[in-house]
Amino acid sequence: MTSLNRDKRSDGKSLLPHYKHSGPFSRLDIVLLVLLLLAASGAAAYVYADRPAGERAEIYIEGELVGSYPLDEERTIAYDCGITVHILSGAVAVAESDCPDQLCVHMGYISKAGERIICAPNKFVVVIRGKTEYDAVTGRSQT
Ligand SMILES: [Zn+2]
């Protein structure tokens, strides 16, 4: 799946220089089309990919990385924002949260690379990273 995505991306880019644009709107159309194709392939990959098991959980608060933990060691981490994260046998969950909707808690445990739990009220995100350093959601390689 990873190599398939990379092929699609390079094909899309190689098409652009050959495109003869007659006006700004046509060019914009092509750009939008390419973006839509990329989004569609990304969405398909997100839904259908048999994603590898995750290696570690990264915790972001207000967009800042505040922690990265291996998934194979059980631990409970409480954050000041009112969220408690629980890591257990290859999976991670938001065990407790003080947010009104409790959507993050209801997500339960996630274990696959690329999966994430988002708590919008607390600006809190848990992302699972895997061995394949490729993010199907953004289409960018991870370091
Ligand atoms: Zn929440």
C-alpha cells in the first residue's frame, strides 16, 4: 500500500509540467483535481489499508508533542488538562477525560499505526506511530 501511494503521488506530479494552461481557472481546476485525487487515495488508504500494528503512542497537547511511549509497556499517564491515557498490551486509550462530550473516551483502545484519538475540547491528540514511517493521512513521510 505504501509503494502504491508513492507511485500515485509521483504520477500526479509528473503530469503537471505537461499541462498547457489556457487561463488561471483551468490551471486551478487541474490543481483541485490533483488535490481531490490525492485526498481520495489517502482516504481509501486510511479506510482499507491493513495497517501495521503501532510501535509507540505520541501525545500532543495544543499541537505540541508532550510525550512518546512504547505501546508494549503498560502505563497510565495523567495530564493536567484532565485527561488520563492508558497504554496496555500494544494499545492506547483515553481512560478518563473531563471533556463534556466524552468522545475521546468512547473511542476506546486503538492499536494500529496511523490511528488517533482526538479530544477537541482539550486540544488533545494521541497518535500511534508504527514501523513504517509513512503517514497515509497526510501522505508525508515521518522522521
Ligand atoms: Zn474528550
